[in-house]
Amino acid sequence: MRRGIRELRLLWRDPVVALLVLAVGVALALFVIYPLGMVLLKSFQGDGGGFSLENYLRFGQFAYLRNALKNSLQVGALTGITGVAVGYVAALTMVRTNIRWKKILHLIFILPIIAPPFTSALSVLMLFGSNGLITRGLLGIRHYSIYGFKGVLISQVFTFAPVAYLTLRGVLESLNPTLEDAAMNVGASRWQTFLRVTLPLSLPGIASAFLVVFIESLADFGNPLVLAGSRFPMLATQAYLEITGSFNLPLGAALAVVLLLPSVTAFLIQRYFLRKRQYTTVTGKPVNSTSKLVGPGAGVLLRGVLGLFALSVALFYGVIAVGAFTKVWGYDFTPTLDHLTYAFQVGGDTIKDTLIVALLSTPISGILGMLIAFMVVRLSFPGKGTLEFGSILNFAVPGTVVGIGYILAFNRPPMVLIGTLSILVLNFVFRYIPVGIQSGVAVLRQIDPSIEEASRNLGADGLTTFRKVTLPLIAPAFFSGLVFAFVRAMTAISAAIFLVSANWNLLTVQILSQVGSGRLGVAAAFSVILVCIVLIAVAVIGRLVPGRTGGASAIQVREG
């Protein structure tokens, strides 16, 4: 109690900073906690409008709801296992071998991260659908269905394996190869060194990567919506269909709550692993070493697996680029600009809307993320831990849950935001600031507080110190937050699909609509336009932010 009073007194010595802390706390309560609370309350609403458990009891009554939960967990677990296996092999090959074209391969691996999350589903249809390039074109199979479990699993592995790769590459790069050299110098074989040194030190990172991919898979909306089909229900899409198809908002909210539980649980476990993940590899001795862990035979095998995965990713996204300029995919491969022309004519307003939303939400998200990071690291005030948790909570919540929460929270006075630009901007700002916060916290903990103390001793207030001293020092983290916020604002769909309207539409929703209508060429054209915009924007942000890191490395913060 006394400590809290003392912290309040210190905080109120700088009224501007105190008001900022209060404003951020109110904003997080209003745009993060309140919508989630509305989802929880709505899930207990019965047909008569009163409190009831009937929406949850329906899991025992209807097999399709139980199957949706089982299918989501099953696909999430298999995607996590497969994605981590692929990601670990790719990371090990990139870090512990002298493979050529590392930069090119790295860019290929992160391509799924800057593309719309359901682009892999579009690729699966174009390659393995009834008119697929492989099924019909190469194998001559005319009656084959890629819908259901196998289609969703393939698309999710290609979508989320790069996330595991980025996580595990950072883990392996942090391991000093002299530890492996020391093990081999005392007689251990390469295989024994890997099993007893490299792998055990990697296990916390492997667990963290699995949980991240598992969370991403559970929250995935676009891939199941395109490929799951009616015979393979999944929670995220079923919640959407209950609301938009059956107009059963309470049941949709209950499904969202059920989806939320494993996601948040996995998120908390993942954060525990991140906090416990410490590698004591700094010994004060020389660290320059050429790793001998991978022998010639293993190197050939690892390079082969890596090359196969890289070619598969290139094929998945190459067919989209080709499909955008092909007359009728699967029948007539005559080159044409018709799809691109149609996309600009019909979707011109959508492209403009998407850019407006992204350009508005990106700087707000970036600055707010750095401000919250500054509060968490440099300030002491009652409730700081609660503020930090509230600021990163939305990142663990599936987008479907966030979208439903915003519908419930902001469709009545005094805040009627449904159908407006504001609700889209607020959704993206508060959903994706956690990445900027975490990267800002990591950088701030490496900066000596005496630098900021000197500024305050010379008469600057807290806000001026943050703007003129702290912010320039954390430019790399700021750049990472900006890049991530822009990429997500351009490519996210799971929450946004609930919030778009006739006045404000987004490219990802337009792409999904074209896929649903069977216009794969037009969907591919929109996808190409979107990826090009994202790549140009990343380059521009890199030019505008001084002291930044590269665009590719900034995108790596997605795994948090």
C-alpha cells in the first residue's frame, strides 16, 4: 500500500506523463477488455434474453459443434508439429551450414508472412483443386477434392512454418557454436553433440515456436473458410457462420469463448517459456568458430530438404503471380491483363480504403506501442503489470473473437462505430501494438536510464524526454512496430471481416469474396497488388525511419 502511494506521488510530479498513463489505461480498458467482456456476457444469453448455459450445453447436443472443437485442436497440433519440424530443419541449415543464397532463401521463407494469411489456400486450390495445375494438368485427375482436413493442414503448414523458422533461427543464432566444438573435442560424435548439446539448448525455443504456431492455427480464419468445407467444421469459421448465416449471436459468442480458452492458455505458456529461455553461452572466451556440427552427408540431406521447401513456397506463390495474368486457370493459360484491369476497375475503392486504414493505423500503433513500452520499462505506478498484460492480451485472442467483441461493444450509444472508418482503425491499432511493445521493451532494457535522467536534470519533462531522447534511440524497434502494423493492416481478415461495410471495405475481404465466387484469376490479381503495396511500403518506411534495421528483419518480430 505504501509503495503504491509512493509510486503515485512520483508519477504526479509529472502531470503530463500521469495523464498519458491514465489515458492509455482507459483506452486499453475500452478497446481491449470491454469487447472481450461483452463476448463473454453474450455467450451466456439464452433464447429468452436472460442468463443461460444453453449455448455451451449445445456442445453436448450437436455433433458438429464437438467436431469443430476437435478439428481445430487436431489441425492446430499437427500444424504446430509439422511447422516446427520444417522450421527447425530450415533454421539449422541456414545457421549451421554454408548454404549459398542465404538472403534469397530467407526472403522466400518470409514471403507467407507478408502475404494475406489465406493466400496458401488460394494456392492449394490452384495446384490441387478440380482444375489444379498438378491434379488436372500434370496427373490428369478430374474428380479430386482437396477440401477438408488435408487442404487446411497443407495451407496452414505453408502459412505458419515460416513463423516457426524465424523463431528457431533466432534461437540457434544465439547458441555459441564453440559449445558444440567443445563436445566434439572430447570425443562426442556429431549426432551425439546434436542430441546432447544443440537440441537440449533449443528445447525452450522449440516449445515456444510450437505454441506460437498452435495459437496462429487456432486463430486462422481465411484458410479454413476457403478449404474446410461443410464436412469439416472448425471453431473460427463456425462462429462466423453462426453469426452471419444463422444470425445466432449468442451461440457465435459461445464458440468464440471456447476458441479463446486454448489460445490464451497456449499464449500464457508461451510467455512462460520466453521468460525462462536463457542460454548461458557468454563465457568471456573467444566466440569465433566455424560450426562442425553438420557433416558432409547430413549437410547434403539438410540442403535437399531446405531446397524442397523453398521450391514449394516459390511454387505456391508463383502460381498466384501466374494466375493473375492467365485467362482461365486450369483451361486457358493465355496471358492476359484482364484480371488486373478488372481488379483496379471494380476494386479501386477497396484498394483506396485499405490504404487509408493502414496509413492511419500504422503511425498510431507504432507511437502508442513505443509509449507503452516506455511506461512499462521506465515508470513505476500502481497497476503497471495489469496495464502491460492488457496491452498484449489482444495478440493472444483470435481475430474472430475480437471482431465479435467489437460488434457487440460498439453497436449502441454512446459509441456507435459499426460501419465507420474508426472501428477498423481502432481494431488494427489495439490488436497489433503488442509486437511494437515487446520489441520496444527489449530495446529499452538495453539503454542506460542515465541518458534519460540527464535530460530530465536539464529541465525536460517526461514527454519531451521520450520524444527527443528515447524515441530516437529505439528507432529500430519503432521501425519493427511500424512495419508489422502496416503488414497486418493490409493482410489481416479474421476480425476485419466482421467490421467492413458498404462504406469501408478491405482488400483481404475482396480477395476472399472472389475466391468464394470462383474467380481465382481476379483473386490472384488482388493478391499480387496487395503484396506489391506491402513491399513498397516496407521500403518507404525503412527510408523514413532513421537508424532502422532491414525490412526483412523487422517482419521477424511477428512471433513476439
